[in-house]
Amino acid sequence: MEYKNHMKLEFDSKSQNEAFARVVVASFAAQLDPTLEEIADIKTAVSEAVTNSIIHGYEDRMGVVKLTCQITNNVLEIVVEDEGKGIDDINRAMEPLFTSKPELERSGMGFTVMETFMDEINVYSEPGKGTSIRMVKKFKSLVAE
């Protein structure tokens, strides 16, 4: 029997909300009986995606970050979206150490961190329209309904 669960959250692109997003996703993922390491991985990846939306997507203006999570059996899918400035060159942006904000002492490792801690990552973006980051994490345990 297939197990499904879904949640959606929207919040202002304020840096204070990054920690909130991490905790919400970790709480939602808890139903999959993850290890502490898996929870830490999820929180780190979500933190990077949300921070990218706030710092790079909206830069110096306020916007809304959308966070959607879905569980299907033992797979967690997380989508972080913004309607910010978008990414001109996704491949370049995903290169380790590349940063468009060196003045902020950004390491340029956000996408690399997401790729390291998640099983799958897809980035969709259109300049002037925003960015969507889809991350997938597969768990060993199956959810009991």
C-alpha cells in the first residue's frame, strides 16, 4: 500500500526564517524514522536552498519563499521556490566555489552541499522569474500508516 503525505509553507525572505524552514522540514521528515545523520543532512540542504533564495534570489528586496514537502513511501521530496531574479547560468552556479556574492564572503558551496547530502537535486530557473530547487532523499525505513 502506498503512503503519501504533503505539506506546504510560505514565508518572507528574511534570514531569520531559514532556521524555521529547517526545523519544519526536519519535523515533517521525522515520520520516516530517520537517523540523526539523515536529519542533519536534510536540515543542512534545506538551509542552503533557503539561504540561496534569500541572498541570491531576492538580494536586497523582500519576497516570498515557498517550501513544499512530499513523502511517498520512503522518499522525501523537498522543493524550495522563489520569484526572485533567477539564475543566468545554472551549470556555472552549481560549480563548487562559484559565488555571485564574493563581497559577502559566500563560499560558493551551497549547491555542492545540497548534492552531497541529498540523493537527487534538480535546479530550474528563469532570469527575472525565479528559481526552484527540488531535492530528494530516500530512506531505508518504510512508513507505517
